Amino acid sequence: MGESVTRACVGSFSSGGGAGITVADVEPGTGALIPRHSTDAVPDPSFLAVADGGDLLYAVSETEGGQVAAFRLVDDKPEPAGAPVPVSGDHPTHLALAGGHVITANYASGSFSTVPVNRDGTLAGPAALLQHEGGGPVAERQEGPHAHQVVPDPGGRWILGVDLGTDSVLVCALDTDRGALRLNHEVRLRPGTGPRHLAFHPDGHRVYVACELEPVLTVCSWDAAAGTLEPLAEAPLLTAEPDETPYASGIAVSPDGRFCWTAVRGPDVVATHALDGDGGVRELVSHVPSGGTWPRDIALDPAGRHLYAANERSGDVTWFEIDAESGTPRRTGSTAVPGASCVVFA
């Protein structure tokens, strides 16, 4: 089902009492996280990315006038590797590594930044910027573009950027010589749904988009040759109107392509969808409590056996064992991480 991991990195909001970046051991078998070391070298490192090899870690600093920072994991301690680099955008919420660059999604300014990575893993500036334009029908959330996520496609040729403010997903090519993104294709989802995060099916032909402003999962087809995305269907994330306004956040797909999980803040649940052989949504299998309050993100370990929810407002990370038959997560433990925002594996 995939290789085992022994280390996890947890991002958190230092402005919300978090330690910043926490490195934890992953207990074999149970998947339990045991925090070991942390650093507050940059404020509000809300999302992290680990380089191939697992010894270099990159973090956004989700602040006005945002930055991206590099860290070396030395004896499991995150130590700054060079100075942080400004991303020329405000409140970056996500980042990805591709083509020798770090790419960030800058929520407040609605842009995507590209920062070169030096041979030694440190970062170089200045950042190249792709500014998005537009808006959507939800006045208080879609008055302008709000870039929320960047994801390389499985083939490594394209970069997909999710914009909550314009109800769209951008497909870009990375010009490695210029260090800049070039827009290839933009697909608009249903107005007012507010796409936040997406995940690929392991076969690379389907993409699942978690929408924040309306609790739906949008299934799209992906044409890797052309670099185009096409919406096919929507599936509800909830079965009834919740007491609290729902805001979908993180999404994960099982390595075998049988299940998709989506976190929903407000009701604070993780929804499980069963997928059919073509990657379509077969049924909404279950909802389970996220184990805390305001699950900002969820992550699946590479083996697909355990799911982790970063519960921002209750300040903890909860882990679940995945039932192999139904895909339903079963809570097996948690650890305190104030301001928790994401979990990645090294």
C-alpha cells in the first residue's frame, strides 16, 4: 500500500498560540504522532512542503507581505536554511515544489508566486508573480481573486492553482528558464461554490475539488496532454443542513483510488465518499467527527492506513485508522498542537 514513514511535520498559527513548525515521530503500526522539536523562526507557517529525500522543509508565512522559508531537518530539528524570501503577495496559504522552484498561493492578493530554489536548498529572490483577476457572486468572500492552493499534476508538467474568489482552477506551465508561471487554461466551476483545495485520483484522470462556500465535491476530468480540466459532476458533502455553517477545507484520496475524504469545518466532520472504477463518486459513505474543532486540513499517510486532521481552533491533531472495506476513519488518538493547520510527512 506504500512505504512507511517515521516523521511528520505539523504547521501551526503562531498568532493563535502555536509553536510554528513541529516535528513529530510517527509510531509504527498505530500512526500516533509524538512531538519532538519545534521552531517559531517564521510567523504563522500555516502550510508546509517536504522536498524529495525528506531533509529539506519549506513553509509559507501566512502574513501580510508574506514570505516563504526553508528549513533543514537536522536530527529531526527544523533549523532555518538561509533567510526567508518575500513572495510579493499577501497571506500565502499553500505552497508546492516543482521544477526547482517553490510556488505559493497568496490568498489576500489573489496571486501565485514562484521562488527559485538554490542547489543547496536555500531560496533566492525576487519572486515572479502571476496575478489573477476576477471575482464571484458571494460578495463578502468573492470581491476579488483569492488563490488558495497550488498542486503539481502527477506528470509534473503542469501546476494547478485553485482560486476561491473566482470559482476557478488555473492550469499553468512553469517556465523554468524565466522562473515564472504561464496560464494555459482556466476552468470555471459553478458560481458561488468557492473551490478551496483539490486532489488527484491515483490514475491521474480525475480531480476532486473541495468547495468551501457550498458543501460540495466537484469531480473533474483531467487531460494531461492538453493541460485542461473539465467539471463532470458534483457530490454533496453533507446529508442534512448542519447547525453550523459548513466550510469544506482539506481533501485526500486513497492510494488505491477507492475513497475520497473531505474535512468540513463548522459541523467539524470528515466525509467519506466511495469512488467507482472510473473515479466517479459512487456514494457518501459516512461522516465522523474530526476529533476537535475547525479541521483546517487533513492528510493521509503515504501507506493510506491513517488519516490526520489538523484541528485549528481546538489546538490538536487527531489521527484515525482507515477501515479497509468501507473507508470510514476510526479515531485512535490525538496530540495537542495549538493553532494546528497542516500535517505533512517526511
